Amino acid sequence: MLFLLYNPVSIPNAEVARVKHQIRSSLGGPLFLSAMAVQFLISTSTFMLFTALPLYFQTQGSPKTVAGLSTTLFAIAALLARPLGGVLFDRYDRTLVFHLGVGTLIGATSLMALPAGIPYLLTCRLLQGVGFSLFTTGMGVLLPDFVPQGRVLQAIAIQGLVASLGPALGGPLAVQLLPAGFELVVVTSTLIGIAGMGLAVPTFPRAPSSRDGEGSASSQDLPHRLWSRLFHKEALAPSAFALLLGLSYGAALTFIPGYALTRGIPNGGLFFTSFTLAVVLTRLFFGKVQGDLSLLMSGSFIVSGISFLLLIPLSGYLHLLVSGLLYGAGYGVAFPILNTGALMSAAHHRRGAAASTFFTAMDAGVAVGSLLAGGIAQALGFPAVFLTLGIGLLLGGGVILLPEVRRAGFLHTRE
């Protein structure tokens, strides 16, 4: 199970294996398409519960803070599992760790069908968070090996597009199934997840050693070695903006469907349908962007901020769909730039740490965002939540235009 320690003689063989793998799995190839199918199925399964569980708690008369806690605990578990996951992906069989994560995620989902109370369901959310952490980190680590080096940004954009189909389909589907019983939502989510888990086995066979470029243990002091193993310094800049993006995403996933109900809109999950449509439109031509991306990044945060401000006077489905379109356009541009910047800042054998750094920031944002939004909603109401997030995203768009940030490497495309 352990990968072999670095041997200079083995580098050419590993590189040849990686090139052959990329030829068979280039964009449009069967392996890449199969990987995207796995992404779609697991995302749909996961985001059904993101929508259904807070709504279920609300229909049971639980406080809004409990609904927020269902997302917060998921994100906290994912957050705490990220650093360890990065180490596992850098040191052991990456595909084995990946399959372990998928199995944990789907297994925890199936357990939620058992009749139990709120503490039990929240415990299952913790396990789901750990599994989802390993799944998403694994996709980030393995995906660059599926495509030619110059197509990584486009591949990550496509992956994000496919991942966004999860909330687009899973959210409305969960809302439609929930009146028939929460157990039906869980069973449906589990079956979809099992399909993804079955497809993942032939799609992700054992990969080349992730330690091919890593030397033997250095003489660095233990705290520095521990920090460098868990996190990747060059990935911190894009991860800081991912933190802000995660704040908005956590609040949107947790509270927009419930807020829509209070405004007389039964299926608030349609927000995510329009969100996905915008992501699709922005990413169809995303691989063609070149050069300095700072203005594009700034605009994406500003548009996202406006989308939340538009939710304050929410008055109907058209209003909801327009807000979702704007948020999808902003998120659809920002996420792949930040994700690619973090991953490509690291050598092949350090991608686990880079992915861990990026997704740790994203998870922290989701956890804090849902918890903060729950507290604000309980004290001041939903409009105050969207006002706070809208202003924060607008400020983030301004910070990106600062000269120090514009010179950062993650805001420039690499071939």
C-alpha cells in the first residue's frame, strides 16, 4: 500500500507512464468522460442532502441554527480531514485513498435512513464531511494526470461545470421527494452514490507513484516539516480568495431554499438550476482565456456580490432565477482560476498538499459561512445575511485589483 521512496532512476519510467495515461485520457477521451460521470453522480448524491436536511429540520420545527449546523458540521469535518488527506494522497496509493473516501461518503449517507434524532443525523453529517473531503481532494490530485499539461485549466473548468450539476439536479430533486418522506431522499441519494462508486473503480485504477519527485526526509525542524507536509505555501494566495468564495457558497446552499419558502416560493432549489446554467455558459469557452486574469477575477466577485444583494427583495421565481444566473456566472469564473492556481503551484508529488490547502480554505469558508449565516438569520433575518455576503464579495473584488494581488502568479494562465 505504501508508495516507494524516491529513486532517481525511476523518474523517467514514471513520466512515461503519466504521458501514456494522459494520451488515453485527454479531454474527450473515455477515461476523462468516465471521471466526469463519477463527479456528476457523487455530486448529485451529496447535494441532495445539502438541500433536504436543512429543510427537514425546518419542517420539524428546529431552530434555524440547527439547519445551519447541518452544513457547518459537514464542512468542519471536511476541513479537519483535509490536511491528513493531503498527506495520505502524497504518501500512499492515491486511488485507494480516493475509493476509501467515496465509500465513507456513501456509507454515511445510507445510515441517515435509519429512524433517529437530530444528534444521530448530525453525526452522519460528520462522516459525510470526511468522505467528501477525500473525494474532492482526490479529484483535484488525480485530474491533472488525466489531461495534457496545457489543458489543466480547461479540464478543471469542465470538472467544476459537471460538479455544479449536482446542486442543479440534486437540489430540486430533493425538494420534490421530501414531502414523500426524508427516508426516500436518503435512499435515492444512496443509490445514485452507489452508481458513482461502482463507476469509479474502473475509472481510477492504481496510479503512478505520487512520490516520484520527492526526496528523502530533510533535516528541517519538525514543526516546519509538519507544516510543509500538510500545506503548500505557494497555494495560500488563491486559497485566501477561496475562503471568501466558500463563505458565500455555504450560506447559499444552506439558506436560499428556506428563504425562498418564507417569500412564497415553494421550490427554492431552482436557484441552483439557474446557477448551473450560468456555470455552463461561462465555462463553454473558458479554456480559451489567456494572460492576466485579474480583471476577470475581480468582475466575478463583483457579479457574485450583486447576486446576493438582489436576493434581499426576493419577490418571485424570475427574481430567484436571475440571482442564480449572476451567482453562477461569478462562481463559474472564479473557482477554476483559483483551483488551477493552487494545484499548478506544486510539483506532481506535492499536489496532495496543494489540493489540501485550497480545499481546506474552501471548507473553512463553507463552515463559517453557514454558521455565521445561521446566527445572523436567527437574530436579524435572512435579508441581513445576503447584505453581509454581498458587501463582502464586492470588497473582495476590489482587493483583487490591488497591484500586489494582480502580480500574483495564480492570476495568469500557464501553458
